[in-house]
Amino acid sequence: MARPSPLEVYALLDKSNCKDCGYDTCMAFATDTLERKVKPKDCTHLMQDPKQAKNREKLINLLTPPQKPVTIGIGDKAVTIGGEEILMRHQLTFYNQTALFIEIADDDTDLEDFIKYLSELKIERIGDVLTLDGIALRNVSGDKDQFKLAAKKITEISKLPVMLCSFNAENLITAAEEIKENKPLLYAVTKDTWEEIGKFAIQNNLPVVITSSNLDELMSLSATLQKFGVKEIVLDPGTYFGPGNLSITYDRIMQLRTGAIDKEDKNACWPVMGVPAAYWSQVKIGDDKELWEHQYQEVIMGAIMESVDTNLLVLHTGKKKEEIWALLVLMTLRQSVFSDPRIYPAVDPGIYRVGEPGDMAPIFVTSNYRMTKIPVEQDLQGANLNCWLLVVDSEGIGIESAVAGGQFNAGSIAEAAKEFGVFDKVKHRILVIPGMAARLSGALEDEADAFVVVGPRDSSGIPKFMDIQWKPEEFMKEYESWSKD
């Protein structure tokens, strides 16, 4: 499927340049619709003018990606999955990251504690706050009233989206009826329950999961539900463990994604989900393996699924505080996979205060590559240093590459020091540059009129550097001796 151009979008707008949407021109609005910064509904003329009805429908169809998006939940915590245009991240970018849901049982004695913990879970990494996306409630009790009660309990305690999981249609609908205003995801439709669950989903505008290990059956159910009137569907081709089954699981996911994105198969054009939690029902527990070894297998499956943009994962490991390592693995991998390859992850250049720096506090220099600046700042904070961090515009490129490419050079560092007035904050003229930029020291001394000290190659070595090498009085004496000459 060829990506539409801004001109194709512009042709369907009223071209009035009314600015009601916040953009100066309709062309600017058209360009940002392709980047999903705005939606057709943000054009008031398009949405309100009856004469624009045909163009509105054409525009929505034009901008709908080959893999349709599905939204679970409501409000600020609602999560959108799918909606992708490409098979591989390097082709453009992935827009909606893999949603991570943790499964809990409706009869668990620690139900409330789990809900509170999962809802409040936050991990800060490289400037991002990483959180879970939802809770998958399983009808382990087999009792519809217990299932309904547990579903209601989740929505009372948490704002996280909910997936209701039961193969008993009556139990599933009973629980969904209780929390339908929260837009839960219904798991799961099968060949035996499609009509009953499908009818309920249509009446209440709810998304559903179709599950089958037979891809032909999965596609048939997808076609049937779409004709029936279901608007949002998620596909589950099954997650299987054991010898040879990993490749089968992977292959089915890729067949569905390829069918949607490359072949534009209308029955495959939905988000795909995986259930690494299925490990615990497929593998015999109680063998000679430690618990963590079993958990590791589940996490490995989750990592493989994330790496190929499986749109939603249901996990068992992670609902206890001591299992945070499993979520850390998947959240940090997700953070990497779903970064935009078209954009260097940069931070604003400037001078950053760390602690309470005094007159002789050191000034460390780094690039504005996000994955460099934030770890350096965290290392400085972790060492309880009182200092300044001068962040130089390197076009969002890391130190080593930016030095080689010329983006991080003596001139740019000197210019940043002058622009941000770093020497006005201290009573010295000393700059500490990264070890990987050592070659710049001589030229930088001339450009910045400063004494340049070469620091460690890695910021983790800064505490040792400060203990052994940081001698500001000596540095200033040497600076004053040669600056007079």
C-alpha cells in the first residue's frame, strides 16, 4: 500500500486556511495528519459541513492504515494497538507500541493488592516513564458472579484498561455488562461463541478478540464478525511453547502481519496479540528447574513477540514486586523498538544544574544525544556531585560519532559555553570533556579560552575521576600561566 502524500490529503480539505484547527494553512494540517499529530475530526469544517460528507469519508479511508487500530479502555489511560503501516521499523516507524497486560485471576485472594500495584507501577528510564497498559482478568473461578465482582473491583480501584478473559460466553457477557462503559476488550470469540459475543459487542461498541490456532478459521471468523457489524477486532493465533513451537508461533504472527500490511487482506487487517502467559498451562511445573527459569522462558517469548511488533501481550510474570525484573526487560526493549528511527533522540542543549554547585564546581560537557545526556546526568546525581552539565548541540548524535562527524567540535562547545554563560556561574575557566572527545582538547582551549581536562570515556568513571584528577586550583594556576603568555 502506497503511503498517501500531503497533496492527496490537501485535495480533500476545504482549503479555506481558516486556522480553526490551530494550523496556519490547510497544507500544514494535511502534512501533520500523515504523522498522526492530528486527525480528520480536528478539522471543524470537514466534520460539521454537510457538503463535506463525501470528502470526510474519503479522507478517513485514505488515512486508515492497512492494519486498523483498536482502542481499549477510556480516558487518559485508554490504549490504542495496531494501526501500523509497515512490517519492519526501519521502513518508516511504528506508531503504537506493544501493549503489556498482566493477567490476574478473579478468585485471587490478593486481587486488590495486585490491582493497586500494577496501577501505580512506574519505571523511569532515559527520560521516559514506563508503565503497564492494562489488566487481563481471567475467569479462573468459573463463576459468573465472581467474575463480574472482580471486574467491577478493577474499575473501582484502577483506570487501567481491562481485558475480560473467559471462554464461557455467558460469564464473559455478564462481567462485560457490569463494566461496559469502560470499554473492556472481550476475550475471546470462537467458532462456537461468535454470534452471542458478537451481538453483545455490536450493541455496546466493544472490541473483541478472535482466537483460533487455525489461521483459515481465524480469517473466516474475522470476515463473519465484520459482516455482522463488529467494528474493532484483535486476532490471537495462539502462543505455543515446547520444541519447534516457537517457530510456529512466530510464523503465524508474521503471516497475519504480512497479510494486513503487505497484502491488504481485509480479514487480517487487525492488531495481533500473543499470550506468553500461556507458558504456565503448557509446560509441566515442578521439574528440576527453578521458578525463575520458567519465568525466563515466558519473558523470552514476550521479547520475541515485541521485536516483531506483536500489538498486545498478556503476561503472567510481573504482578508481584519481586518480579519487576521481567517487566523491566520487556519495557526497556519496547522503549528501543518503538523509538522513531527517523528522528535522533535529542534533548535541548543548555546548562543543567546537578545538586548545589558552588563557585569551584566542575563543568562537565556532553552531547545532546538523549541516550548520552540522561545517563551522564544520572551518574552525576548518583555520585552525589554538585556540578554543572553543559549540553552541546550535536544534532542528537552521540559523542563518538559526533566527534568523528564534526557535529561535536571545539567551536560548537566554545559557542555553547558562551551562549549559556557557563563561566559566569563559577570562579574558574575549566571544562571537563568526555574521554572520547580527547582529540578536541587543544583546539577547545584556544576556542573557549579555558583549561580543558579530559575526563573518563564512560560517565560511570566520574566519581573516581573526581577523587584522583579533579584539582581545580592547580588547573587554574596552569591556565593563568599560559593565558598571560
